Amino acid sequence: EPTFIMDLSKQLIILRKIPNLRRIAVTPRADVARCAEQIQQDYVLSWRPNPAMVSCGFNPEDIRKVIRDGLEASKGCYVDIILKDVTTVEGHPQRLKE
């Protein structure tokens, strides 16, 4: 059964109507730059990059580039990076520190 994932990067105005909202999750499929433009410093941009980058075909340089690009796209925002849904690191837990 297919899962429907909504890209809220085009609809963040809807989220602004939620009282006491402090953090907005930005999924791997979302356009980080577009979200950052809308979130600014009004909320924490809680970026969730694709966890496959540490669990499948590990390449530290590619991962650094993804993180650098995401941080550049969200410059000026309050950002946290959450690596969700990591079920395996192929027996190499040090990957999470690299």
C-alpha cells in the first residue's frame, strides 16, 4: 500500500495557524531552501535528511556535501538535524560520528 507523503514546503502558511508551534519538520523530500525562506527565525527548522546516506552505500564526502548544502540553504534559520529511521549502519556505528 503506497504511503502518501505531503511536501509542506509549498503550504507552510497553513502551519502558521497552529498555536504554540515551535518546530517544523523538513523531510528528506522537501525543498530545504524553500522551507527556510518561509520558516525564517519564526520556528526551528527541524531538518531530517535521508537516513539511507549512513546505512546504504556509505560515502562520508557525499554526506558532508548534503549536510553543507542543507545548512547553506537554511542559513539564518534556527536549525536542528535529526537522522530518523536509521535501522542499520551495516555494523559500523562509528559512521554516525564521521
